[in-house]
Amino acid sequence: MNLLPLKLQPFVPTNDALALPHQSKPFLFKFILRKRNRIHQKKRTHSEVLDELIMSLPSSLTISEASPEWLNKGDNSWQLTAAAMVGLQSVPGLVILYGSIVKKKWAVNSAFMALYAFSAVLVCWCLWGFSMAFGEEMLPFWGRPSAVALDQAQLLAPGFAGMYPAATLVFFQFVFAAITPILIAGSLLGRMNFKAWMLFVPLWLTFSYTVGAFSLWSPNGFLFKAGVMDFAGGYVIHLSSGVAGLTAAYWVGPRIGKDKERFPPNNILLTLAGAGLLWMGWTGFNGGAPYSANIDASIAILNTHLCTATSLLMWLCLDMFVFTKPSVIGAVQGMITGLVCITPAAGLVQPWAAILMGLLSGSIPWFTMMILHKRTPFLRTIDDTLAVFHTHGVAGSLGGILTGVLSEPRLNRLFFGDDPRYVSLAYAIKDGRASAGFRQVGMQLAGIAFVLAVNVVVTSVICLLIRLLVPLRLTEEKMLVGDDAIHGEDAYAVWADGETYDKSVHELEYFAAKSADCEMA
């Protein structure tokens, strides 16, 4: 029995020139049968039959060098579309969200941190990152670095999963790798030295992200072999970014007191626009995880939006009950926790379970953020700007545990194949296999522990090394000014022919010049 899950089983091309994608519609088979019957009536040879049948196929199904027999055009189209949707979550999604949810003086810096990370990750991913995450095993938790993602012969050949070329997989996995450090940036907005951020992104991608991706998603990874379930990145992306963000925020230090005490969004409408791109982009985030345009992708998409809507409403109700006002920013936080919580379970649970997960993801992270964080001395000392630890770390862990409790047997088979290891606690107890269910929950907890430990250690080492080269934190003077001091640019030009004088370097220069003119007069 092939022990690889269905989404990772290699596709073996057939030598039968009549082979069609398994999703082809019935009328195509009827068309071929009619043609074959007519040909047989003419008593031609088998070779002639095959040649005429191939010539009779619609042009979209004919075999060529650009469209080999192993390529499923429908799956390839969906996978590229899903990848583009995930990419839009980062650029422009998080670029807009970060640039609008901070004070005006930090809008440019915050948005640019996201844009830079997206660009830097792509180059590093193709040069060495992809092979370290999905290539040959170097260690049980790490792949061997190589530039396989730049090899044309490899890129045009079938990938390790799905019925499409490796180039599609490289791009699809890149957008996941890119969004992870961008999420970490949410913990560091408003004070990190941009030069330090430029060093942090490639180092963290290389020594942290690839470890988690290989361990949990690669067929050679030890946590994958052990049976940890992470459908689309609850551990690899969200838990890792939440823990790494909190750890990096500890080493970088807090914002200045004025910003920490009051940090209002400069444009809530744009914040909602960025959040909307994030939400809709999650259709590709979870819908692309099966590596195929199949029925599991459909249930994953439905569960994603169902859990998210429930979580947003739950968070909103708690805000209204406790603070008496419906908070827009709170609703965005509830939306994010719902998206994160369902990610490790999207294609593995039934819709009623997705609603239950939404209720929990809208309440438990709310409690840890609004109540527990303020009552924990250690957490109070760490300035996590956008509470990424709660929205991604806590919600990702919650989703991973609930996956081990609520995943449904048939959906597990659709995704992992006929592997008896993948059984959730609820259904295992129902079937008289309680020990197997507790084992699965234990594996989910082991995955959380591994990701947490790796990110605390690796992120700390990276920050300490960068600190030897450049300061991690901006100077107090630059933090007082913000974008203009760091980039020489302001987000909104609203004064005097496009020049901004409101509490910026321009203001100081302008009034210094005016004072000098007055003295001379």
C-alpha cells in the first residue's frame, strides 16, 4: 500500500495515447466510443485506430510538447489561480492592511516591510529555499539546499505532487513562504530598523521556515511520517509566525511610550480593504492545499468562509458585551483568528465542526489577548504591535488541536489516503478506537511543541546575530518622526503643493529657514 497521502502520491504517466484526465466530462468518452465504432467498421489496424482517435480529439485535449499526457489542465489552472490568490493576500493585501492600521507616520515603513519581504523571499526560495523545504533529506527535519527551482528540466517535469509541472508547485509554495515573514512583521511595526529587517527575512526563511515546512509537509519530514495533520499551514505558517513574532518583538524592544499608549489606525476604510483581500485570498490558501481541483478543495473553501464568519461575529459580540461598542478593528481580529484556526482543518472537518471552531477561535484568542495578556507580567513586557501571537500563534495552535479532535474519517481519506493513523479523537471514541484518537491529539500537541521550540531558539539566535551587525531597533529620534526620518517619504501629501509639514523633518527645516529669514530682515 502506498503510504503517501493522495495529494503527495506521484503521478505515473500512462503509455496509452488515449488516456484522458480523470475529470473529463462524460460526453468526451461517448464521443470517443462513437469514433472508435466507426473506425472498427472500416476494419483498420490498431495503430490506425489510435492515430485517428487522437486526431479526432478536441484541440484542448491533444498531446503536445507544451501539453504532455501527464498534465491535467484543470488542476494546473486551479493551482496557479490559488497561488495568485494567496499572493494577493500579501501584495497588496497585507501591504494595504499594515499601511493603514498604524499611525500615519508609520504607514510607509509598515507597508514597505511587507513588500520587501515578498520580494526577498522569492529570490531566496528559488535559489535554495524550495529544495530545503521539499527536496532531498539532509536531516530528518531539513532538506538539502540546491537551486533546483532554477533548473528548466526540473521545472517542466511533473512535480512531487499533483498532475502539473514542478514550476507550478514552486510558485504555489513560494506564496506561502512569503506571507509568513510578512505576518511576523506585524509584531514589529513601529520601531524595527529596516536594515535589520532586510537581514532578518532571508535568515529566518532559511533557518526556520524551511525546517517547519520540511518536517510537516515534505514526505520525508519526521513529523509528516509521524502523522501530524496540518492541512494548509496552521503550524507551518501561523503558529511559527506567531511565536517568531513574539520572540523577535522581545529582542527588538518596544515602541516609544507615546506610540505604545496610543496607536490609532490612519485609515480604517483601507484597513477593511486589506482585510477583505486577506479573507477572499484565503479561498486559494486552503482551497489549493489538496493540490487538485477536487471535492476536498470544495469542502475546504466552504469551511474556511463558514468558520471565519462565525469567528468574526463571536469576537464582535464579545466586544459589544464587554466594551459596549462594536469595534471594526476587533472584527478584523476575529476574522483573522477564524481564518487561522480553520487552516489546519479546512478539508478535514464537516461544516458543523467549522462553525464550532469559529465560535472557539472568536472567543479563546479574544480572552488571551484582552484578558490574559494584560494579567501576565512576562507578556506585558513584550510589545507585539498587532497581537500576532494571539491571532496566529494561539489561533493556529487551537486549530491544530481541534483538527485532532474533529477531523472526519472520509475527509481524512480524501486527503491522506487509506492510512489508519489519521483518526480524530471524537470519531475514534465512536468507533471504539479511543487510544488511536488520543495518539492523534498527542501528535498534534507534539507538532505544536516542535514548532514553538524551533522558532523561539532560531529567531533568538538570528536576532542576536543581526544585533552584532546593525541595531535591531530604531533610535528614539527616528521613532519620533517615523517614515520621513527612515525613508525620506510620507504616506499622505496633504499640505502646500504636496509637501507635508506636520511633525516631520520638513517642518523643522521650513521653520528654521523662516526664522533665519526673519532674523536677517
